Amino acid sequence: MTQSVLTIDQIRIHPGSVSKEEAMREAAGILQDAGAVTAAYFDAMLQREQTVSTYMGNEL
């Protein structure tokens, strides 16, 4: 049996754009609320972003 980390009710669709940092903070918060990561995850995301960009383009 597989266990899902995220469920359909955790998906967020915004009508406008937000900053990259706001999107990362929200994603980290969703994962933390799901018990998948600790509070340190957001800081780790920021550190990784300084090394390699997660930019995907095409408004993704």
C-alpha cells in the first residue's frame, strides 16, 4: 500500500502571480502541515535555490 504525502485539498491555484519566495514558503508550509518535512525545510529550499534555480518557465 502506498501512502500519499499530498492530497487534492492541498493543491493551491492562485488567480495572480506571487513571488518565488512566497510560492516556496507556501509549498514548504503545505509539506510541513502534512508531516512530510520539518520547519527547517524552507531554509533548505532557499539555500538550494542559491545554488541551482528551480525556475521552470511558461508560468509554472
